Amino acid sequence: MLSAALRDALITQSAACATLGSPLTARALDLLAQRWQPEGALATRLAGWQGALGPEGASVPLGLAGALHALVRAGKTPALAGIYRQAGAASDTDLSDVLAAAFRENEAFVLRFIESAPQTNEVRRSAPVIAAAHWLYRCIGLPLVLSELGASAGINLLWDSYALSVGGRVLGPADPPLTLSPDWRGHLPDTATHPPVLSRAGVDLNPLDPVADRARLLAYIWPDQPDRLTRTEAALDEVARLAPPVTRGDAVDWLAQRLTPQVPGALHLIFHTVAWQYFPPDRQAWGENLLAQAGARATPEAPLARLGMEVDGVGPGAGLILDLWSGAGRTAHERIPLGRVDFHGRWIDWTAP
């Protein structure tokens, strides 16, 4: 029997999928919430799941949706694949039956799949990072050292490989593997020079390999969003080619090590996109303390910045906040709201000057 907690999590995620432009996934999750009766070992695992099941916790509904898409992409559920190809053109009863059969007939696969937390790897989240980096370069004029928290496969650690195109203007390299064109409101930063990057590194509790884990990464992209699949495939190809370093470990412990050496002549940019909010409260508090201590050591020759794109309880989308510690002669710590961003980067409301 479906627990009330899982039913609520499925309904919440269904609404989020609808808002983010995936009516097919929204419908599937809603039908699971209303009609699904898990069976066997899968029912036992779901009933015994510890902690929050929804977006604020393990995101189990996203894991279940990802498992279904992975089965379709692997050719293991022809009936569901047919419904997906028709964008859900089936009755509620038929779709419910096919979903239940997919879980029942592929129980072992689903159990393995949902044990790893979902990782979106949405490359359009690079768009606000590109804009913020150009804004910083205009203000500070120093090359960058990059540190990404919650980097997963490293797709957004390579934001400087991509281009941002807005209203006929392009920020980024001349021949990018991928061009991002979000709906944009506000002034685009006017720095023409692409900020140079001296070095980069990321951290994740479970970093994914762009080749070995490609099937899992693509399964998390919703099946009725082929444009996202195309972008993600292009980004994964770039990650496989450039291999940015992503360390397996606790983000805050890793951050402590990254903040210890200063790099004279460079701005250290720490960034995270829809990741910090998942850190336990005590790790968040320790991370904030580490940043404040490192910010107090910042100098004009070795400034520090932290860019966060995270849920802030305001909406719509996520807040985009820049913390800047630029040393003597400037305010010790500036917190600069840059705007708001759709969770999948479809639009950006840029408010920075």
C-alpha cells in the first residue's frame, strides 16, 4: 500500500514537473500517487524509507521517474516506450497499468536505481553563472579560480565552454559546443572579454562519470523534453573531452581545503546551483563560517566570491545571490542580489546593474 508520505511526495513532484514543462512526467507521477499499489521488495523498500521522500529530502519520486525513463531508453518496457513516444496519449487506466507493470517486471533494476539520489545536471544553470562571471570580471578584472559544490558530473563546472546568447549579444567562446538562450529580462553584463579561468575543481558526494554513467544521467531528463536531452548529450560530450576534476567527498570538508591557499592575481569563485539547500543544517553553518573566515583574509590581489542559485522561499524560481569579499579599500563583505532564475534555466530575471 502506498504510504501517505510517498503519496504526498509524488503529488508535490507532479506539480513541480508540470510547472517545469513536463506534462507527461507530471501525469505519470500523479497517477502513481492516486492508483499505484507497490508490490514485493519495492513496496517494502519504499515503506521503510527513512527521512523526507520529496524534493526537500531524497527526491524518491524523481528517482522513480528516472528509473522508468532508464527502462524505456534501455528498451526494457516497450509498452511504456510506446506511450512515451505518443506523449502520453493513453487512458489513465492504460497508463496506470503499464506503469505498475514496469515496476513489477523490473523490480531489481528499480531498486538499484533509486538507491542513488537523483542528479539533474541541468546545463542551462550555466547561463546565470556565465552572466555572473562576466559581471565579476567587469568589476574585479582578475582571472578566475573555480570551485563548484555539488558538481555531479561536472557539466556546469565547464560553464566557460558554453555561450550565452541574449537579444543578439553573445557572451562566451567563439565556437562553443553549446549555446544557451534563456528568456532574459534585464541588462546583460557588458563585458565583452570572456573571463579567463586559471583552474577549476568540483566536489560531490557521488560524482558521476560522463561516459560510464551516461545512461543514468540522461534518464533523469524528462522524456517529453527532447531539447533538454540534446543539450545534456552535448554537455556530457564536452565533459568527457575535457575531464574537469570532481572529487568524491563532503562538500564542506573539501571547501575548507580549497579556501586555505590564496591565489594572488586571481578571484576565487565558489559556486553552487540547487545544491547548498540539500546540505545538512550543521554543514551549512560550518560552510558559512569557513567562507566568512576566508573572506576576512581576502585582499584586492586575492579576492573571494561565492555565487549561489538556490531556493530561498520567495519564488518564482531560485534566488541568485553573490557574496563578494574584495579586501582593503572596499566594503569587507558585499551581498549582491543578481536576480532570479528558473530552476532549469529557462528564464533569467537579471536585476544587477
